Amino acid sequence: MPHIFRKEKGQIVIQGEVHLTDVDGNKIPHGEKFTLCGCMKSKKLPFCDGSHKLD
């Protein structure tokens, strides 16, 4: 069962087995634990690249 939680700056941390797809249904590869962007400033969307730390 996946574990999903939101961090203070809006990042969404996901750990466990999940299937991540884009709007066209294409699978987006990821590791066992990954973080989705919550601030929309990432240059690696949908993943967090730490851009929120620049604020």
C-alpha cells in the first residue's frame, strides 16, 4: 500500500507501488520513493527539483 503525504512547502511525497501517468495515459517512470512538485516552479514537472527552496 502506498504512503502519500504533503510537506510544508507543498511537495507531495509518495512511497510504495503506484502507477503514475500523464494526461494521455502514458506511464511516467519513477522510483520506489519520489516527490511531486506542489509549487509548479520545478523544471522537472511533475517531479520536485527543489525550486521552492529559492523563495
